[in-house]
Amino acid sequence: MFPKKVNYGLRFLLTLSGIAEGSYLGVAEIAERENLSVKFLEAIAVALRKGEVVNVRRGAGGGYNLARPLKEITLYDVVVLLDEKLVKEISSDGNNTEKAVGRFLLSVRNDYARMLRRVTLDKLRNYFVDENENLMYYI
């Protein structure tokens, strides 16, 4: 349902949520931690920066950090930046069949967008915390 770009973007943001406030983390380090392609992750980082979801600092000690807390970033924010299909034009012109299908698809897309706007990424962080608490260590 969600493209890899969205999945990787969420992993990128989740990793950034774990760094100290005022700190920055480079794309290469995140890519290594998450076993992702640096080049692909750089493109994702650029899109998230343009969408004002992350901040960037250039130079030594630079990298990325969150522009705002996870509770203020919605899944819609991420999906609309990384999955162009959500904002792609849906035609409701043409014959009656084309108009009906177009109106139906617009309605579904609008409902989907409303749902994504209600989900903030602090819920993602909660899932991450739950997963870490469920880890069992064996000696």
C-alpha cells in the first residue's frame, strides 16, 4: 500500500527522533544503522527538508534533525511529500461512467487523506518503544 520511499522516510524520521535535541545525524550514519541505500535516503531527506519536516545543517557536525516533534508531524505530511500519487490529478470529466468513477476515486482519496492527517508520528515512536520493551535477551 505504501511505497518503499514512505517506509524508508518513516524509518529516517524515527531514527532522528532518538537523537538529543539540538543534535544532528548524517544520512550516511542513518543509512548504515537502517541498512538502507545512502543515495535513496539522501533523496528522501531532501524531500522532507523541502517539506519542512526536518532541518539540515551543513558541514562538520552537520546532518539532519526533526523540525518539529513527532506529535506535530502527521502521516499525511510524510506521504504527500514522498508519494506523489496522493496528490496526482483525478479526472471527473468525460462521459457519465468516467464522471462517476472520477467522483468515487476523489471521495476515496479525500477520506484516505483525512485518515492520514489524524495519525501523528508519535504513534510510530510508541510502536518502536513497545518493540524494544518486548525484546528478550538470552545469555
